[in-house]
Amino acid sequence: MRLLPYVYLAYMFLSLYFLMMFLMIYLRNMKKMFSYPETKKKYSVSFLVPAWNEQDTIENSIKDIENIDYEINEIIVINDKSSDKTPEILKRLAKNYPNLRIINNEKNLGKAESLNRGLKFAKSELIAVVDADSYPVADSIKKMVGFFDDEKVGVVTCPVLVRNRDKFIGKLQAIEYQIISFSRKLLDYVDAIYVTPGPLALYRKRALEDVGGFDKRNMTEDIEVTWNLAHNRWRRRMCLSTGVFSTAPEKFRGWFRQRIRWNIGGLQCIYKYRKSLFKEGIFGWFIIPLFILSTFLGLVGLAIFSYLLTRRTISNFLYTKYSIVANTSLIVLEDFYITPSILNYFGVILFIFGLILTLIMLSILKEKVFVRENLLNIPFFMLIYLSFYPIIMLISIGDMIVGKRTWR
Amino acid sequence: MLTSQKHVFWQALIVTVLLFGAGIFMGIILENWRVNRVDYLYRQSEILLLDLRAHGEIAGSTYIDCETSIAQNLVFADRVFSEAETLAKYEGAERLSGELELEHKKYDVLRALLWSRSIELRKKCKADFHNVVYIYDYDEPTLEIVAKQGVFSRILSELKEKRGGDIVLIPMAGDNNLSSVSLMMELYNVSEEELPVILIDEGVKITELQSSEEIEEFL
């Protein structure tokens, strides 16, 4: 099949392009990656914490929010009809913290609608949305508010750090989250941030109201609201010098389900904003095409991989069968001698290039956010962990087609 | 500040095009180097064959120094066989130019000449070496044929290793649209549809898989 080498070359070209793009942005901004605007303005801040059966984490989450070294106007917890001890814990906490307000949903509404309910009650200029299993760093708000001096900024986000890193899957997610954070900061310089994650995002209330709040039909309200803000020309910014610790899935099944939900949310966004493609500046010319391209490349890559794997399996089976019939050896020493093609050289160079960029990102973040990684986990992350992405994408598309959109 | 940095999209594109272009250029150089290497080996083999033929012509048709001719023929056959392995390795790694296909065709013509010469020597000198011609499917074979050909190749390599100078092993593509190869196949009743085929001493035709011991029995 003479077409395949050209498909590989196309993939390599795109990979190289994005590597180059990130590298160039980094080289231009390396001295100010961790800087944040200082402000003299005093912003009023309300926290919104949607909670559904969060008895294990909600107390520490609220305490960490209370410990933030910025004056918080109110913390609004929206209890989404929890069936565990969350309501009792919240009642107890409310006695200790006078700025803690609790809204109890009469029925389970989901995260987006819960946030919209909370938004109606919130009185502040800025709205910090925090997941009930997340723990903002004390200086987070102080470092994030300065970005709002720019009237066009609608939301500011920060790195999500994995709190539970004891298990191998936690360590891999920690690497992933750091790479995502770093690349998100790079995307900030070209105004191309496409998600402000749920663990902590600080919104301008006016911007949220302008876009009609959170979309309850989307499975990832944080991606959707960011796209909606971009669609409405609100800027999204990233503060790399602080962070929020979050609880990552500890089992493969939980991780898999979370990723499927993220993917379906992304696909829903592509569908919802399809008419903005190649319009509206960076949103229509970069963010939407990037999502479409990554979906397409992932699926085509998976199809090619499946094709080659099937071919190789059939070929090996036939070869073994015929070797047995002919009573000849199955493997000889020459089989291990490989004459590398130019594509092999390209692949190795790209992998090394990607690895170096990843190590640079992690080493920079390690200094600033005191997180250490086992170096051996990084190749595993790049070669095995990332290979699951296209499979998850395929399942997500299947789930979306058959209408499986629940996430709880 | 934000707007000015958007230039990075096309700047990165230019850098990528340059780097990628350099990579492709180096890839073409690498593949050309391999083509040149095969071509160099081919030209040496071609000279050797011409030399053999010239030697025969100069000696005159009535006199053939059988012993020398058979020895030279075997050396030439072994050389072409080992070069076929080099060619196959490089062909397996060729991605950009497709020039090795042409080299392959040139070698197939050379192999057809070698086969013809081996037949002639066997007749004139009543030589006791065996012609083992392996004619395979080259142009997009099915998975089944690829597997079958892989096993055939291994069996024949084992046979060659075992019998050495007793056999002249000539592997050649049977579907390369070469009139010389087609003529030889027609003469010995081999059609493209039945490839791969092992032809022993122009008489025994093997199309089904057999062990090297079973094939050896035909020698």
C-alpha cells in the first residue's frame, strides 16, 4: 500500500508543526511564564462549589477555600440532592464559617444547572468555581485576580495538580496534567485557551451572564463555557504560578469513564459551534479546527493501526501455519536485522524531540510547583498512556451515537 | 501583546516546512545512496556476466572449458543470490523514491540470463549441478502468498546452505513484465497465476509447500 508512507509523513508534519509552535511560543515567553499581573483593585469574589455525594472530600475542600489568602465574599455550596453525608457535613461547617451558604436542590439537576442556580445567588464581581474534590492553593485567587484588570478577560484558570499520586495511574495523570497546564499557558499567549477546568476557574460574573451561564446539555460544562466565552470574544487567561490540587481517578475504569465524558463533551462542543468554523478569529480558525483535527487524526491513526495489526496477525498466523507444514524454522537470526527506513528515522527524531520538550516542561514546573516525577514514567506515558486516547475517542463517538450521555 | 504573538502560527509553519523539507531531502539522499549501492553491485555482476559470455565466445562454440565455466557460473549465481538479499532489505525500507523497483527489474533480467546460461552449461557439459529457480509474485501479492513466499524463501535458503555448490539457486520475480522472464516461464510451462513456483532442473515444478528434505529428494 503505497499510500501509507504519505499518511505517516502527513502525521509527522503535523506533529512537528505543533512541536515547533509550542517551542517557539515558549522561547519567546520563557522569562514571563510564571508572571502574573499585580493589581491594586479589590475584586469581590464568590465561590461556587457544586456537590453531589462528596462526603469524603467536601470538608477539606471548604476548609482550603476558607484558608485562601484573599478576602472571600461568600462560598456557595450547591448540594445536588446528595444521598450520603454531604448535607450533614455542610450544616456542621456552616456553623463555623459564616460566609458559607448552602443551596439544596430538591432534585438532582447535574453540575451545570447547579452552577447556574448558584450563579443567581452569587453577589460578587468574580465567581470562582471549584469542584468539591479539589483544593485551591492559598495564593491562587490573589495571583489570578490581576488578570481581570483587562476588561476583556472573562475567565482565568490555573494548573490542576494531582493530589493522589501514590498509584501508578495517579503518577501518569500527574505528568499529563502538568503537560496540559504548561501547554495551556503557551496557548494563552495566542489567546487559544479552550478549557478552564472544573477544579478551579475564576470567572467574571458579567461574562458568565453574557454567555448565558453553563450549558446543562453538555457533558463537560467547563469546556463548553470556555468555548462559549471564546465565541463571544471574552479572553481566557492562565496563571501558571499557582494551582489547585484535585483528586484524580485511582482506577483504570474511573479514568476511562472520565475520559469518555471529556471526549463526548468535546464532540458536543464541535457540533454546537460548527457554524463558527473558519470564522471568529482564533476560535474558528484554531480552536475548533484543532479539536476536529485531533479527533480525525486519532480515528484515522487508530484505523491504520488496526489495519496493520490485523494484517500482521493474519500474516504471522499464515506464516506459522506454512512453516509447520514445511517443517522449517519459524524465526532465524536475520529476522531481527532491521533496515531502517526514513520514516523510522523521522519517528525516532520526533519522539526524542517530544520527549525533550516534555522533560523541559516538567523540569520547569518541578521547580515552580514542587512536583517530582519518576523519569521512567515519562516514556511509558508517551508510548502507552497516550495510545489509549484514540480508543477512548472511538468509544466516545459510539456512545454519542447511541445516546449514552450520562456521566454519573 | 496577544495579537502580535499570533504570527507564531505561520512562523512555525515556515520552520516546519524547512525542517521537514530538510528531512525529506536527507531521506531522498539516504534512499539514493542505497539505490547507488545496489546499482554498483549490479554493474559489477553485469560485468561478470559479460565477461563469462565473452570468455565463451572467444573460446569458440566447439570448445568449452566446462570445469572453469561451471565454477564461474556458480560463483556468479552465489553473488547474484547474495545481492538479491541486499536488494530485498533495501526494498523493504524504501519509502520515497521507488527507484529500487527498477533495479529489481534489471536484476531479474540478469537472473534470466543466468538461468539460460545454467541450462546451456548443464546440456553441453553434462554438469551435475542443479538449477533451482524460484519464481515469485512481486507485484502486490496477497497476504497468503506473502506468507507462502516467506516460507519458500526460508526452505530454499536452508537448501542452499546445505547443498552449497551443488545447486544454482535463482530467485526471480515472475510478474515484472519482462519479456525474457516471460519467455523462460512460457518455455517451462509456468504461468503467473500459479506463482510462487520452484522449478528444479526445468522439469520438476513445485507449487505446494514441502519441507527442504522433500525438495532435496528431487535433486
